[in-house]
Amino acid sequence: MRLSVNPNDKTPIYRQLYEQIASEVLSGGLPAGTPLPPIRTVSRELGVSMITVRSAWDMLERDGYLLTRTGSGCFVAPISETHRQTKVDERLSSAVDALVTDAKALGVDKDALIALIGEKYR
Amino acid sequence: MRLSVNPNDKTPIYRQLYEQIASEVLSGGLPAGTPLPPIRTVSRELGVSMITVRSAWDMLERDGYLLTRTGSGCFVAPISETHRQTKVDERLSSAVDALVTDAKALGVDKDALIALIGEKYR
Amino acid sequence: MRLSVNPNDKTPIYRQLYEQIASEVLSGGLPAGTPLPPIRTVSRELGVSMITVRSAWDMLERDGYLLTRTGSGCFVAPISETHRQTKVDERLSSAVDALVTDAKALGVDKDALIALIGEKYR
Amino acid sequence: MRLSVNPNDKTPIYRQLYEQIASEVLSGGLPAGTPLPPIRTVSRELGVSMITVRSAWDMLERDGYLLTRTGSGCFVAPISETHRQTKVDERLSSAVDALVTDAKALGVDKDALIALIGEKYR
DNA sequence: GTGGTCTAGACCACA
DNA sequence: GTGGTCTAGACCACC
């Protein structure tokens, strides 16, 4: 898994890291048990502070994506299929909500929006 | 035009105001020349500081949605139809981009996403 | 003399009027004794408040460009040739100062600036 | 880079700051990536409110001169050479336009104006 | 430590 | 009446 970070982006760095890993876990790209690289490695490679990485890891652990085994490092947490599906749905649903609200406010109708999505998905 | 503000939302108040008015202008709901209510009035009615409102108005003026005439008030700026269309497309396009990127990262395919949009649009 | 006003301009309307008339007087376009149109006429034709026009006229009188004869209206004031020349020089000098300061700050050299002036003057 | 502020000047303080930094960036005096002093420092040293400084910084960011990274500070934004040149030309051009319009209105001819520029440039 | 947002309240210029 | 600018001071999120 390749992590990347854009310091000029307005979304906080720790959030960028969180999103990348959470998505990867939810999509199945990172199966349960996969070890994550040590914090200091990530920190060095991305050029961000260890505290920032740590804060993303903490949040991921709090939300059940990661498990920390002291002394051995961090691993992707096991997650039930139904739970996984629920989280995917939640995230998607709120993202779609935001888009639809936006489109309505701009006076764009359903078909135009769907057509646009079709285009972008290629 | 009804403005509203949600102080619990994490997006800053001035941004919420900006979005509402910009959308209204872009959708044609507020034609060029329409006077906006005075800052003090908006401030009082929404229960936010005058400076917060001004901050939104400032951004709107910088982005060409408003004209302000000191002493007379603020007015919706004239905007060419092509320019309007361009801005609508830009906003929509970037919103769709974000969603599609998200959906792909979560491993959701095109049809599922479009189905979801259809549902929400009702 | 044709007066005009741009309400969207950031420079105040009364100042726009002031500048137009003062320049006209200094350049000799409006010789001493020329009557100015009544305030109410200017106000109506330009679509600005009488108070605004009045305020420009006041300033022009204070600066010696106009004389008010109550009951007959306003007239261009007589001005000695040396005085006129002094005022022209002052205005020009400060305008040039501003430009030169700007150009220097932008790292533009003298010849480039003069060349640009030559172009614009056509 | 030395910032300074003249409270007697009629141009707002935040605009004075904006002009100084924008000019410095455009003239190449502040290369991309240069960190700016923290807002609080500038505020303290110049004796103006933090909000006034931020107001200038905001405009500079909107106009692409600055990048701000919350938690780290503000940095001069990268700018392509062609873009830089375009902006320099724009600024100079509008400044020259204003002067030439003024000079014409005062009845000053081209040679006199150029001579004056030559003098001031020493 | 950094910047981001918001408040309350003041004073000024313009119409 | 309108908007424009500035102040002092607070609280938050990020690094």
C-alpha cells in the first residue's frame, strides 16, 4: 500500500492518512492481520511529524480499523462482513447526500447528474 | 431568499452563507441586480456576528457574485450566461470527482453508485 | 462637458465627480466663469443623490475650483496661470511618484516603463 | 524582508501589507517556499491587530501568492515564470493606464510626462 | 508553537 | 441608513 500526503491540501494531514487507510481496509485491499509499517518509517518517508502519523493511527484504532500490539506494531483489525458493509454504506450514503444536495441547489436535474457520473467513472 | 445557518456543522458559518448565496446566484434564483439584505439585518436574524456575515460577503464579492456599493448596499452581480454555466460545471464536476474517487476507493462499482443517486434524488 | 459616473467603481461617486471637474478646469477645458448645470439636473441625469453631487461641489468650492453665487448657481472660479500650473504639477507629480514606486518594487527598469508609457499614449 | 505600515495613509493597513508582499513575490525578492513570519510576530512588530494581518494574508492566499499550512505557518507559493510575468504586466499596465488617463485629462503631453518619469526614477 | 474562526463593539466614510 | 476598517480577546484544530 502506497501512502501519500499533500501538505498544501486544506484537509489535515492526519485525516488524509486516516482516509487512505480506512478506505483500503473497507474495500478489502488490506485484509485483517496485515502489518502496517512502523510509525517512524511512515513519518520519515512522507516527511511528516511522527505525532501526526500517531494521531491518524490513534483515530484508526479508535474506529476499529487497527489493532496495536505493543512491541510488535500495528495490524489491520478483523472486521465482520456485515460491519464492513454497514460502514461502506454509511460513508457512501453521506457522500452521495452531499452531492445530491449540491446538485439540487445548482438546479441540475437527476439525469444530467447521472450522466456526469457515468463519464467520470471510466 | 431564506438564509440559514447550522452552528453544529463543522463547516465555518461564513462558508455556509457563501455556499447558499453562490448556489442561488448560479441556479438563477437570484437575478443580477437583486439587492441583498443589509449585513446588520442578516447578522441579527441569523444570530451571528456582523463580521462573520461580512466575511462571507467579501468572498462572494471577490468571486464575482456580489457588487457592493458603500452607502447603498450589496447587489447580485451581473454574470454572463456562459460564465454562469462554466461555474456550475466546475462546481459540479469537482463534487462528482470527489464522490467517484471515494466510491472507487471503497470498491463500489458504477451501477451501485448510480442506483444510490437515483434513490436519493427523489 | 459630459459628466459620467460608475457606481460599481470603488472610488466614491462624489470623488469621481470632483476629479472630472477639477481636471477639466485645470486643463483649461472649462474657462473661468463657465456656469455649471444645477445640482438637481446633474443628480437626475446621473441617477445619483443630490447630496452626493452637493458634496462634490462643496469640495470643489473649498479647493477653489468653483464659486457659488446664491440664487444664480455655480461657476468656474478664476484661477491665476501660475496657480493653475502649480496644481497641475502637484497632481502629476504625486501620480508619477506612485507609479515609479510601484514599478521599482516590481523590478521594472526605467526604459521599460517609459516604453510602456509611450505605447499607451497613442 | 522588512514590512512597514503607515497608519496615516488612507489606504487600509491590510492593503499596504498586501502590496508589499505581492510586489516582493512578483519581483522575485521572495522565492517560492520562503516561510513568512508568523502572524502574531508581524502583528506585534508592526503594532497592528492580528486580524488586520490575517486579512492581508487571506487576500494573498486567495490571489495565489501564499500557501498556508495550519500548524506550520505560511509560505510563498510557487508561481510559474509566465504567470509571474503576466501579473507584473497586468499591475504595471493598469497603473500606467491610470497615470496616462490622468495626464491626458490635465492636458499634459507625452514628452513632458516621460521627462518627469525620467527625473523621478533617479 | 502554528493558523482558523468567531464575538462584541468601536469609529469612519459614503449616500 | 449603508458598508469599511480596526481593535482586543477568546476558543478551537493542527503539528
